Amino acid sequence: MPNQTTGKNSRSASGRQKGSNATGAVVAQKKTAGRSKSTHSTKTKQNKSKKAADQNSSPLLRVIPLGGMREIGKNLTIYEYGDDIIIVDCGIAFPEENMPGIDIVIPDFSYLLENQDKIRGVFLTHGHEDHIGALPYFCRDINVPIFGNRLTIELARIKLNDRGTGVKGVSLHPITDGVVIPAGRFSVEFVRVNHSIGDANALAIRTPAGTIFHSGDFKIDYTPVNGEPIDLSRIAAIGNEGVLLMVCESTNVERPGYSTSERKVGESFADLFAKAPGRIVVATFSSNIFRMQQIFTAAEKYGRKVALVGRSMLNVFHAADSLGYLSMRSDTLIDINHIDHYDAEEIVIITTGSQGEPMSALTRMAFASHKRIEIQPEDTVIISASPIPGNEKPIYRVINELFKRGAHVIYESLSEIHVSGHAYSGELRLIHNLIKPRYFIPSHGEYRHLHKHAELAHEMGTPWENIFLLNNGDIFEFASDRAKISGFVPAGGVLIDGSGMVDIDHPVLRDRRVLAEDGLVAVFIAIDRKTGQMIGEPDIQARGFIYESEQERIIKDSQKRIAHFASKAGEGKPLSDLIKSRSLQNLLQDFLFERTHRRPIVVISVIEI
Ligand SMILES: [Zn+2]
Ligand SMILES: [Zn+2]
């Protein structure tokens, strides 16, 4: 447990008193041989002279993540200096198992709403959902300029338009690699990186307190498709300027070595396309335009036409194509409605559903509920994606079904048809080596990823006391040449259910969890309006509670309990008041638990006749 080790400067470095933040961000606390002293002492001198210049007026630099810490998803980081705030990314997370009926989770914007007048802009690193998906909710309440590379902005535009009213008039500013945007006392430089989507950027954020390098999602690909490799020379130059803080993604920190180039997937496609006897169906992430390009390239090589299926696939295709990011012959793309005009061996279909999403095109094809395409025995289906961890079941369910229909199914464990878009530990080491940050915050990962990344940073020379494992909402503060965690802001996820917003403890969600686990018992009691007495026996209906064999007996006994309860009503209050006072509900709940060890939701309806 390296984070728990008491080091010489642990208290002062972390600024963390025990229990100061119940959510528990911990600073790595270990004394260590520091990084090359010369680099840091030069930087310290610079910082000191800067501080002397504006000793009294020097504001605090704060970094506040509202998402992306100890979780994968809803990335949003606030950088604040005095009266200026900039926001990096504004993403969503997908709901967890304890959130039945929830569609997505977005960051809690309350700190930003309170400080709206300080916000100078939103800077987007790339167009994935976990980085731009919450923009429609953010832009409903906060109107600030949004900057991002061209594909990123095009995808943000589609997203904002998609949700219709309330998000009109957002000022979207497409930029290109290398551009520097001034924003209050910040300036933000967009640095080209490789990732599983085009136009991905790291950000060099310059502040009067020093430079911050925010990696965004990235990998190092020396032979990318439709684009250039990551701008390592620029990253090295930024590192040589001196970097106060690096915030770097941690997704693949557990994987040793280096990620494979996207180009490798193209070679695998070519091999598969050469052999496939009938139609080829490729399922992939719609946002991966490089994958899309490689499918087009392989299709053209083997004389096939390409049809696209799925709304998000078409959206991303049009966004990328309008920017000239895809190259293909004009007659290669055909409408899905025209695939019957061609022989099976002349067709490639690119579809959504690589994660086995229940409503996706691939799932519907597999279960024969797609209105245009039915899987046939000669079809080859390529799942060009790896299951998102924890999501293996749905995708294997689809794969099983595809095999049952006689298709040839190619998926990751059988062939090299997918590569990751995130840096492996070897690549992370290179970035640490080039940037040489004074402080380091690992981001974009579950706790174990952040922990591993902290170890890696330490191995690369960053002292433990300069490594901060933050929680969402923690305030990392740098002032007087020292960093600490100074407090926290609200940062629980906000759950989006249809058009409504709730929090995780909302009674509706609690009820859904109980309904899913223990079911429902509904009791209907008729009461004579004149006498106040119960008429006949109460009607009891149970759903999802217990099996029929036991049900009858329990219902009979419950009716007896209710009758007993009703018989005593005359002695005090009227029966209907007693029932409304929940005492009957409590009695039934206790009785049902006693008998079944389940706690169903008990709903009592009184009908006065
Ligand atoms: Zn990404
Ligand atoms: Zn991401």
C-alpha cells in the first residue's frame, strides 16, 4: 500500500487531515529519490521569481475533476486560476448495475453553475461519448464557447442538434492541431495525439503558475491510418519548457509494452476479405473512422460494395466524410436498401452493435429481428472491437446466436481484428519521460489503474509526495510553490432517466432495485363508507415475489392478518386512517419478511364504497 506509507512530508505535502474528505482521496506518501534535481531546481527558481513579482496578487491554481477519477467515464476536469475557469471535456458514463432504468450518468454541474461567470470555455480532447456526451445537458444551462478539433466539433454539433430545443446557439469553434487559444489567464494549445478516433488532442494548458499537460486519451501510433503520428517532438518541447503538472490517462497502464498500430487491423481485414465466401458484416465502434476507412480499403481491394447500418454509424460517417477524412471511390458506398442488387460476395456491411447492445443492428440481425438483413449461413461476421470490461455476456450471447445461424464469426480472441486506442505502459513511460512533470495526477481509470499509474510515475522519478490520486470533486490546489488537496466540491454522478435527472439515492431508484430483487405485493381493501368496516376479504396480488406453490398460503395468512388488524380498528381511529398511517403496511412487511425472508414493496389501496 504505497499510498499509506508515512513519509517525512506526508502531511504537509498532501494538506490532508484525517477525515477531511470522507470520499477519501489519498496522496501518495513516500520519500524517494527525486527526479533529476537540475530540472526541478530550475523550475523552482522560475516559480520563485514569478511569485516574488506578484506576491500578493498571485491567485491559486486549482484542478477539480468532476468525473473520470476511479471510474471509466464522464470525464470533465476544471482548471481554475483566480477569476478564470476552463473546462476540459464534458462526457457521460454508462449506468452501473445498481442503477436500473437509468440511461446515462453525467457529471454534477453545480460547482460550474455557481461559478458560471468565471468560465472562459470548454476544451474538448476528442469526440468519444465519455468526453463529449454530456454537452447537451451542460449547454442547456451554461453558454460558453466550445473549442475542439474539427471532427470533435462536428460530432458535438450532431449531438447538440440531436436533442432539439434548449441547446441552440452554442458557439462551437473548430480548431486544428497546434492552435493556441487564449482563455482568460489561461492559454490552451492543442497537441496532436493518436487514438481510436480522428482529431484527438492532448492539451498544453499554460497558466501564470506553470504549464499543465493534459494527455486526453491517446496512444502512440507510428503508422496511423489517414493521419499523422502523435506529435512527439512538440510534446518533448513542452516538457523542456518545464511542466508543473501532468494529468494523464491510465486506461491501459496494466498492459506491458506497446499497443499495436491501427494499420495491423487493415492487414487482418485484407486476409479475411480475401477468403470470405459470402457477405461480410463488420461490427465496430461507430466513432472509429480509421477502422471504417480500413474496411472501405479492403472492400475496394476485393471488389466489394459497402453499406452502413445504424444511426450513429451514418452520423459519424457523414461527419468524417464532410471533412474529407475518408477516402474511397464514389461508387463504393451503397444504400442498405440496395444490397439485394448485388451478389453476396460483393457486399460488406458495417454495423453498430460490437458490444452486443440489445437494440443495436447486429443484435437484431443475430436474433432475426432486423427489418433489412438476416444472417445467412455463408456470411462472415467480424466483431472488430473488444468487449468493454464487464460487458462480455451480451456480446457472447450475440456471437452464440450468429454461430447458430451458420455464420463464420471472427472475434478478437481468434484474430487480430481490433487494437486498443489507449497507451500501454511502455507508451506512458515515454510520455512521462518527455514531459517530466513536477506534479502528477493519474486520470481516466478505476482506482487500480490510477494506483498502477502512480507507481509507474514514481518509478519514472516523480516523488511520491508530488503524486495525487484524486477522487471526483477533490480540489487540487497549487499556491506558494506547494500543492495540496484543499477540499472538495459536489461530484456525485447525476443519473439521467428519460428526460429527468435523479441521484443514486432517489426513492424511484431504490424502489426499482427492490422491485428487481424482491417484487411487489399489492393489497386492495374495500371499506364501507357508512360503517367504516372492511367489506369482504382484501384482494392481494403479488408480482415477482414468491413462487405460486407458496403464494396461496402466504396470501391466505396475510388476509387473516389484515382481518385481525381491521377488527381492532373500531377500538380507536377509523380503519381508513389506520391504513393511511402505514401501520398496516409495516405489519405486512414484517409478516412477509418473517415468512419469506424477502422485502417486497407493499402497496395498499383503499376503496371506500
Ligand atoms: Zn477516447
Ligand atoms: Zn475516454
